[in-house]
Amino acid sequence: MKNNPPPPQYPANFDDIFNDALKLRLPERTAFLDKVCEGRTELRKHLDEMLLIADKSPFLLQPPEEFSIPETLGKYQIIEQIGRGGMGFVYKALDTQLNRIVALKVLPQELARDKAGRERFEREARTLASLNNERIATIHSLEEEKGIFFLTMEYVEGRTMSDILSCGQVDLQSAIEFCSQI
């Protein structure tokens, strides 16, 4: 009887496997999942579905905690960071040419170096630019300065949903109103 070497050890936790696979490019990801899911078709099917969603929905990914941006980016003077999400950091800035406040959504360097990350960012910009609704900030431009990719958009004053939710539970009527607006 032939003794086979033990299979490589991979995380037993679904989240660990998902997060490890998410970090890999497609060919490496496929090989990784082939090994980890060998003989477990339901696990593989579920991972493939979740990875497909994550690839198509970059907002599910979180940018790094730390991010450095210059005080000025082209004609924009950075005032403060006002948000962050899956595709980047959002800053309040002064457009020094038009003397107006704008929002800049900056793509993190990890995504900017990745062609697929830049393409998702550009796709987001084109999608937002094609929409015209009072509840969606107007996109002014998609730019690159000093290797930093960013969107410029209308700055909308007000409280964020995070601010509202940090005050505690929202009553049912308010929740319905927020959901209908979204």
C-alpha cells in the first residue's frame, strides 16, 4: 500500500478560506480553491459564488486603515477626510480653480496598482456619471495626479448614515424612509 503525503493544511474556517482566496489573482485563486475544496463540492460552489459577488462588488472590500495623501492634488487643496469605503477614501477639498468645495474619492494604492482595481474604479465613475438623481452626488471628473487616481464629485453637506446609526437604533418610520431613498 502506497503512503501518500498528508494534504496541505488550509484554514478550516470559511471566512479564512474566502479572505485568502480573495487576495489571489484568478489563476492562483483557482489552484488554491482546487486544493482547499478537493472533494467538497458544496464548499467550492459557495466560495465561487461569494468570490464572484466580491469581484463584482468592490464595495464589500475595505481599504487599508492607513492612507497617505498629499495636501494638494492637482488643483484641489485637501481639507479633511470625510469617509472611507471599499473603493477608497473620500476627502473634502477646495477646487482652487473654480473656488468651490468638492468631494474627492481616492483609490488606494493597492487597488491603483492593480489593473482590475482601476477598471472597477473607472466603471464606478462611468456608472455614477450616467445617473441623474437628486439623491446621488454629481460626478465632475475622473483624474490621475502623481499616480493617484480619484473622482471629483459634488460635495453634499449633511450627516452620513454612519453618523445617524451611531446615535442608536433608528425608529421604523425613519428606517423605511431611508430605505426608500436608497
